[in-house]
Amino acid sequence: MSEQPYDFFGEILHRYFGAAVGAYPQTGGALVERLLALTDDVSDRLSEPRRAAMAWCKVETPNARTASELFVITQHGLMYAARLNQSRRALYYLATPPGLFDPFVDQIDSAELRDGEVVVVDSGFGRDLASAHPMDAALRRILDEHLALRVDLPA
């Protein structure tokens, strides 16, 4: 779990999911760590939104770099978020499952942005937990106990 649970995305996720997304429970944490160690499926599922974030970033600010990224396990499927920085701008990219697109557009619409900050919400992360993927059963077990889990990815 991030030491900064209330960065831009932390605030947005906290408003929508409540405190559940800010907690990294021992049980959920152990399950996520085991899941990441056993399968490349998470990486495979995150590769498409990562590429989309970088393509968008290159159009907005060619010299920006990924500053942080995370994914959130929800009942609707995985969400992916990235913060991309350039010396004078911060860019935020959020990929959601279709069922969470409208609620998160509303959350971001009501967020305060500093000058030069740009946010994009993408609904292209269209896989849900009902899909037949190898890790879905493990994700459902994690979510039996938790509304949502935020997992920060190493830089």
C-alpha cells in the first residue's frame, strides 16, 4: 500500500469506495502477493491500459515519465491508474471497467485540479470478473472480504 493513500487518485478512490480502498488488509495483501507471484495474468491485463496511458501521454507531453501507477481490484473488474509527470505538468490516466466509467467521470469532474494538471478516464478496460481468466477466482476470493483493494505497482 502506498504511503500516500490520499494522492490525487487516493482522494478519488476514497470518495467512491470509502475507507476500504485505503486499507491494505493482511489477508488481502497476502492473497494479492501470492496471486502476483503465481501468474502473469495481472501484468497481461495491465499491459493494454499501460500502453494507452503512454500513448496519450506522448501526445499531451512528449517528455513525461511514469511517476506512479496502481491497480484496484473491484467487484466490477480491475481499474488501472497512472500519474505521469513532466517538469511543469502532471497528467493522470484512469482506466475503468465500463460499469465504473460514469461514476468515476463524476468523481473526477468534482475534483480540484491545479494549473496544468490533466486527467483522462478511459473505459477501455472492459474485462470484468465474470470473464473466464485464470486469476478471476482468486480475485473473487479476495473480494469476498473487501470492497476494493488498491495495489501500488513498483516504479
